[in-house]
Amino acid sequence: MMPARIYQRAKNAMQSGRARAGTWVLEFESTSPKRPDPLTGWSGGADTQAQVSIGFDTLEDAQRYAEREGIDYHVVPAAEPRLRLQAYADKFK
């Protein structure tokens, strides 16, 4: 079976909401390299398993699912949030 990675979904940078941020995702990694399509130029491959992503509420749920299904996985640690505290007046210095 293909290896998978489990990571925590980050906040969408294009919107101010936090919907689905913090959920855990299991995604299969592609085993074959992508190559460009000669007609359209888009990159792709025959590996449909790499299109699968499964969402979980907790890391433990994702790990339990992967172990139950016999999926080799590795956990990608979540990035530390960096706060940039700044007063509105600092923009006009």
C-alpha cells in the first residue's frame, strides 16, 4: 500500500474564517512522478490514489484509521503560529 502523510490543516490565507482549520488530514503520497500531458501541458499521472484525502477530528483518529487499514504513515508536525503584534499607528511611521 502507498505511504501516507498525516498533517493538520492550516487556516486558509485567502479568507478570514477558520472553518476546517485544525482538522487532521490523511493524504496518500504519489509513488510515480508526474509528467506533462502532450496535448494540454498539464502535469498528471495514472496514480489515482494520490487524489484521496480523508479528514479527521483528531490526530489519534487518523493514526488509528491508518493502523487499522495497514497504511504506512508519517505525521507532519504542525507549524508554530507566529503572532505579529503591531499597533495600527505603526503602519504610518
